[in-house]
Amino acid sequence: MGSLFRSEEMALCQLFLQSEAAYACVSELGELGLVQFRDLNPDVNAFQRKFVNEVRRCDEMERKLRYLEKEIKKDGIPMLDTGESPEAPQPREMIDLEATFEKLENELREVNQNAEALKRNFLELTELKHILRKTQVFFDEQEGGLNHTTESMTRALITDEVRTAGASMGPVQLGFMEKSIEREDYLPCFVAGVISREKLPAFERMLWRACRGNVFLRQAMIESPLEDPTNGDQVYKSVFIIFFQGDQLKTRVKKICEGFRATLYPCPEAPADRREMAMGVMTRIEDLNTVLGQTQDHRHRVLVAAAKNLKNWFVKVRKIKAIYHTLNLFNLDVTQKCLIAECWVPLLDIETIQLALRRGTERSGSSVPPILNRMQTFENPPTYNRTNKFTKAFQALIDAYGVASYREMNPAPYTIITFPFLFAVMFGDLGHGAIMALFGLWMIRKEKGLAAQKTDNEIWNIFFGGRYIIFLMGVFSMYTGLIYNDIFSKSLNIFGSHWHLSYNKSTVWNNNYLQLSPATSDYEGTPYPFGMDPIWQVASSNKIVFQNAYKMKISIIFGVLHMIFGVIMSWHNHTYFRNRLSLLYEFIPQLLFLVVLFFYLVLLMFIKWNRYAATNAFPMTEACAPSILITFIDMVLFKNSKAPGKDCNIYMFAGQSFFQTIFVLIALACIPVMLLGKPIKIMQARKLANEEVQPITGASDAEVGGMSNGGGSHGGGGEHHDEEEMSEIFIHQGIHTIEYVLGSVSHTASYLRLWALSLAHAQLAEVLWSMVLSLGLNKEGWLGGIFLTVVFAFWAVLTVGILVLMEGLSAFLHTLRLHWVEFQSKFYMGHGYAFQPFSFDTIIENGGAVTETE
């Protein structure tokens, strides 16, 4: 089989590169993305490797680019992204890039520092402007009499809390202030400043308590917020002015202001001085506005110029870093002139890799060609499955269970069909499937634009990554919806019904318990051309019974066929790895066990459908049809039950009892073969090898064990028992046998989830129609139209939210379980490890993170 059904054949190669050409050659391999390098210096610390200085230089350049990116995003400047990936620069170009980034960072930091200083000056001048404006009111009142104004305002501004604090101080302290106010020689000192509005109440209380009520505070709010120059936040502040007497209180007041981070400003007492200062402040503010505007324009020009090249700079730096990180995995020869590497490469791409190495050598100007030698190894190679944008999502579903062992059968190609089909069996509805298919088709049509957005929304990335799965699930659901004849819980009457009423119609319509008989002229006698007859949608008494029987049987049929296909896949693994023991003592008994029991159960369903009908003559009528479930139970228990009716036959065909007995005996005989066949053969082979080979050649136990490995060839999918004890082999085989025998029963029953979820989905759709949308359809008149619009919107939201999203997710998870457990457990080991090539595309997609290889 081709690589579509198995992973690529891999080869371990040794690569010799001249030191001067190593950078260019690794760059070409990174563009190619087909080589996985191994670390030849696992014991060497990352800080002691040859190219650690170059990696640090790249880290520093990335830091500077991230700083530029942060500043560009802060200003909302769009960054040019052409979608192109520039080539990795030459090592000598690193100096130019470093100089460019250093210049940009220094210039931007200088501009930011100047802008911050200017904003700080602007803030101080603005606060001073508000102080001069707000305090002017107080000084205007001062002209009417200092003592009277001060006394009245002091008493008016004492709050209840201050009064309480003053009462606790006693009459002596309050009296001191009142006497001080009445003194003719009272010459108060004052300070003015600005404080954050949220700190003002605590500031006022602290002043009163620390100064024992001997201060007078007045404050006014600044209406517009002020910009903090440090972080750009908008802060609301208030202007305050504090009057006090004496140097001791002055020192205390200033310390309190400093503790509350209040800013103090000079405020002259003379009106002429205040007016002169205010005019000077306004002039300086205008000048600062001009300088700030020019600074911001210059900063904007610098960032716009950087934004044009930022994406390309990021790509270049990350490529350089990835190259040097990869070169650190290489070994140096004794002459220090040659780098030696080991790498895994796909066997079919060796010529392509050699051409890339040749291009790198020519770019570097080296005259010594690189050497790529294939090495012999007994290690398990990595698993590499080629994918495209269509198969990538399906392969991801398989790898989520476990990466396939090397050259093991890959279930992904078959999952492309079986996954959406089994999903559709549970989700079958033409309308819901159309919604899902249209959503998937929209993502497919717009995939280039949507992929270029590169959002960090994890849920959206999951939906977009699985767009082809969503589209196929929707298309298959439309198909099964046509089979079920179900669209939003209603039917399509395409071909007309094959059922007709031959007597009083009113009697039938008014009686829910009357049923039409297919043995009469009510039924045309021919199957419906496609899908289910629409008449079943209006049936009330036996609709659920009929659909349950139909969906339950097809669930078992699909499940048994799916499991048999999984067992057949194991045959391909055994034959490819030449595992003769597993082929004889695992595959054959497993297939026989599954066929003689469960495939026979499926055959009984088709025999019953074919032989029994209401129009047949007795005893092949519908009433005499035996129960398949009872028949299967009797078959396993070697017993016969009673016939369904008088003179009815309990068997469907001649010799059924004999065949059933033979089938059960074959199934029972398969169990000891699976349990003991392979371990006994391995034990016999080891004993024979010890008797014949070891006396002659002196072979070791491990070599003898290798001869008894059933002919398994090299590869991760083969089973090797070279160093296993026989007791471990018997235990492992016993667990495997018990798991398969019991699993065959439980897995068959597990496929009944197809029936259960299909029934639940149909019933939920019918509930939404009958209890929501039908309410709007029953209203008449123009009010009924408005009511229908509202009800339809509500019904549409519930349909998309519950039936499409929630039910779709539920059906998806159940389908995933059927593939992981019921299907893949029959043949899929999943013990491999993924091929992780050195690829620039992957590194750039991951944001510059370099994947560690083995």
C-alpha cells in the first residue's frame, strides 16, 4: 500500500557539512521542512554549546522587536503583513539588523522619555492653573474681612466627624483655636496643592487629628480628569488649600501632604502676582501643547516606518535563531572545520534534500560538497503521515488517540468516510445538516482570509481547523435526513405516500389508536423509492415503535460491519510485518469469533426482513416472525424458546438450529486458540532454538528469543518478545483475549448509541416545533405576523444553539469514541512518536518556538 495508508518509510542519515556552508545548508533544509535532527550533545548544557552567543543575540533582537510591537499596538497602527516569508538572512546581515533595531529602540525610548517629561510638566502646569483658578474664589472673599470670613468658614466647614473629634479633645483645644481667630494679630500661613479625589476624605481626617483642629482646609474638585504621564490613566483630582499658624504646624502639614502623595504648588497672596503667574502658566501650557504635538508626530512617524517591516523582521530573526539552535545539535569533528549531524528523513525525499544541500553550498560559496550517508539502525523511526489541508484535521483526530507505530496501518483515510457517516446516523436531519454544511462551506470559501487573521480564540481555531470535517458531517447529515425523511421534525412529500385510506377517513383521523394494515389495499405493496414514507411523520400510535426498530437494527448492522473492517485491517498489519503467529493465532480466531456470532446476528435481520411480511401466506406472516434478540440468546444458551404463535416455526430457515450450534462451538473454540496459541508457539520456538542453535553458535538468550518472534520484521507495528519472560507473555495474551471477547459484546452494544442519539435528536426537534414554532403558526392577522416573527427568532436560536451546536457536539464526541475504542482497538497500536521536522513554517506559526527533537 502507498503512503496514504501507512506512514512514510524513514531513513536515519548522517550529514557532514563544512563549517562555512553549515548555516546556508540548514537554512535550505528549514525552508524544505523534511528533516528531523537528533541532538548529538545531550549531556552538554545549553549555555555551553558552540552557537549560544548567536542565540542570545537573536533573543535580544526579539526583545527589541517585541518592544516595538507593543508600542505599535498601543498606538493602534496597522502592521503590514504581505503573507510572504523572506529568506533567512546571511550571518553577516545580523550586524545590520542589530544596528537597525538598536537605533529604533534607542530613538523610541528617547522619544518616550521626552514625551513623558513633557506630559509631566504639562500635568504640573495644568494642576497649577486649576489651583490659581480655584483659590481665587477664596481670596476674593478675604477682601470682606479676614477674621470674620475665616471664623465663619471655619465653623461652617467643620463636619459632624470633626465636631466629634473636637469634642473628644476637650474645650481647651477648641477654645485655643477660637481665641486664635479672635486675635487681631492673626496672620495665617497657607499651602495649596492637588490630591487624588479618592484620598481626600482620609486626608482631611488626618489633618484634623494630627493638627488637633488648628488648621482650616478648603477644597474644590477639578471637573475634567487629568492624564497620568507614567501609565496614561485618567485620574480625578481635587484642589485644596490649608491655613495654619506657626512653623511647627507647617512642617506637620507638609509631611502629611507628602504621605498622601499630594503635590504642593506656590500660590502668591497678591492678586497681581496671581494674575501674572496665571498668564505665564497659560503661555507655557500653549507652548507645551505645541511641543507635545510635534513629539507625538515624530513618534508616530517612527512607529509607522517600523510597522511596515516588523513582520518581516520577526520572520528573519526567528529563522536565524532556529538555524543556530539547530546547529547547536551538531557535533564538531577534531579539525573544527566540519559539522556532523544525524537526522531522520523520508526515504522518498532524499534526492530533494540533497538538492537543497547543494543549493545551500552554492549560496555559501563553499567548494566542499555536503555528504549525506544513510545509516543502519535498529531504532524505531518517527511516524510521518503526509497530509494536506483536507486530511490534516482527520489525521489530528487519529493522532489525538495516539501516534501510529512506524509503518502501521493509518486509519485516517477510512475515517474520512466513516466518521461523518456515523455522525450523520445520529444527527440525521436535512435542515440541521444544511445549517452545518453551509457553515463549513463558508469557512472553506473564506479560508485564506480567515487564516490570515490569526486570532487567539481557541474555540474559533478548533472550528476553523475542522472546517472540512464540519462540512462533510453536514453533507452526510443531509443525506441521512433524506433517508429518515426528516427536516426540522417534518417530512418531505416528494414521491407521495404509498399508504391510502380505503374506508371512512374521518374515523381514522379522529382515532389515534387505529392502524393501517399492510396486508390490505391501504398499502401499495411496493417500497418507497427513497428513504422513509412521509406518512410515518403523522403517525402517532406506532411511529416511535417503527422508527425504534428500524434505527436499532441499522445501528447493529453498521457497528458489526465497522468492527469486522477493523479486524481485517489487523490482517494488513500482520502480513506487512510478517507476523505469522499473530496472523494465525489472533487474526483468524478473532475474525471467526466476530463473524459466527455477530455477523450471523446481522444476517438474521436481513433474513427476517426478506422472509416475513404481512402479505405472505402463513406461517411466513409478520405475526410468526421470531424475535432476533430471543433467537440470539437461545443460540448462545443452547436452548429453544416457544414459537411466536400457534403453528408458527421458531426457526427462519431449514437447518438453523444445526448451524447455530456449530457457530457457537466455533466461537468457543476460538477463545483457547487466542488465549494459548501464540504463547505456546513462542515457548516451543524458544525451546527448539535452545536445543539446536545455542550448542553450535553459542547464541545468547536475546538472539534465541529473536528467532521465535514469528518472523516479525523491523518496524514499530511488529510485536517483539525477545526479552519478555514467558509468564509475561501468557499474562499479556490472557488480557488481550479477555478484552477482545468481552469487548466484542460490549462494543456491539455500544453502537446502539447511534439509535439512541438519533431518537433523542428527532424528539428534541419535534418538541421545539410543537411547543415553540407552532404557537406562532397558529396565530392569525397582522398581530399573528409580528408574533410569528418573534417566535421564529426564538425557535431559530434554540435550534442552532441546542440542536446544531450542543447535539452536534454530543454526536461528535460519541462518533469519536466509536472510532477510538470500538474500531481502532481491533488493529491500532498507537505506540509511535510523531515526525517533527525542522521547518520554518512550523516555527513561524508557533510564534518562534523551536521544537526540541530527540
